[in-house]
Amino acid sequence: MKRFLLASASVLVMAGSNGAATAADLSRPPPPFVTKAPYFAPYYNWTGFYAGINGGWGWGSSNWSALPGSFDINGGLFGGQLGYNWQFGQFVVGLEGDGDWSDIRGSSGVFMCGVAACKTKNDFLATGRGRVGYAIDRWMPYLTGGLAIGNIRTVVAPGIIGTDQTKAGWTLGGGVEFALVGNWTAKAEYLYVNLGKLNCGIACGALVTDNVSFTTNLVRAGVNYRF
């Protein structure tokens, strides 16, 4: 009888402890549901040095004042550029210099100059410009303008150069640049270029001072690598 009572007491104690443990387990809150924080890609930063290549097409006009005559000019160009950008918030300011080989040329038509067609040609074109852009993450539209330097070459007869001078003028335009992959960007831009006038006088076949002007519109595409 004594053994029976002891055994019964032991069973009751064990049952009580198991019940308490179960109640304690039920009172605990479940472990929190762990989730990953959403990933936000950082905005593209345009600050830094870059270098690249460009190519495109130019068209415009040349005017010979003394003869007189005005005619269309056009042709391709290809070269490279260097620059640096500083970004402040979404605004980007920068400096860019470029130099292109150019084959922009045109002629008046036979005998306008008295002996043969008057011809105007540009062999090289370089610019030093400021740029002001507005960054929309990986897109950056911009305005640009500054100094333009190039030669104006005149011809008054086949194979005979009237004169060839390097002139300084101005340029103004705009474009858009887009970040590709890694450090590569691509751009497309329009520039208006005015190299002023070349005074060639008798060398251009006239007996009085002859001012030859050169203005052109440029559409170029380019690729840059940012360092």
C-alpha cells in the first residue's frame, strides 16, 4: 500500500511538471519572422575624369564677300575628347576639350570666282567648352559652349590654295550622356560652330579684300571611359 501511494505521488508530480512546461511553452511568443531589407541601387555619380572618342557630320555655309558668293559646305569628322565633371546634388558642371580631323568642304560652282570654282575647306576642328548638366540617375542632359579653333582653307583653282589660316571662334550647343555598364558612358550632341572670317584678298582671286566665312552645325556621337 505504501509503495502504491509513493508511485501515485510520483506520477502526479511528473504530470504537474510536464503541464507547467507545456503552459510555459504556449505562453512564449513565436520567433519573429526575419525578412531581408529591400535593396536600393545607389544613384550614379558623374564626378571624375574621363576620355573618349567621337565622330559625326557637319553641314553649314561659307560666304565669299568680294566676288561675291555663298555656298553650302558639309563633311565628316572624327576625333577624341578629355574632360572632368563635378556633381553637386543633381547638377553637374564640367570642362571638356576635344580635337577632330575634319573633311567639311564645299564649292561655289564653276567660274563664280572668274577662273574656277571657289572652294572652302576645314581640315581640323578643336573646342574647349564648359558643360552644365542635370543628372537623372544614369541620364544627364547638358548645355555646352566655349572656344572653337580650326582652319579655313580657300582654293580658287584646282590644286591651287588661295590661303590657309587657323582661326578662333565660338561654339554653343547641347546633348545628352548616358551611363552604360561599368565605367563606360555614351553621348550624343549638337554644336553650332562659327570660326569667323578669313581675310585673303588677292590670294583668293579678287583685287579687293575678300572675307571668307565658315559656319557649321555638328551632330556627333561619342563613347567615354571614366577613370
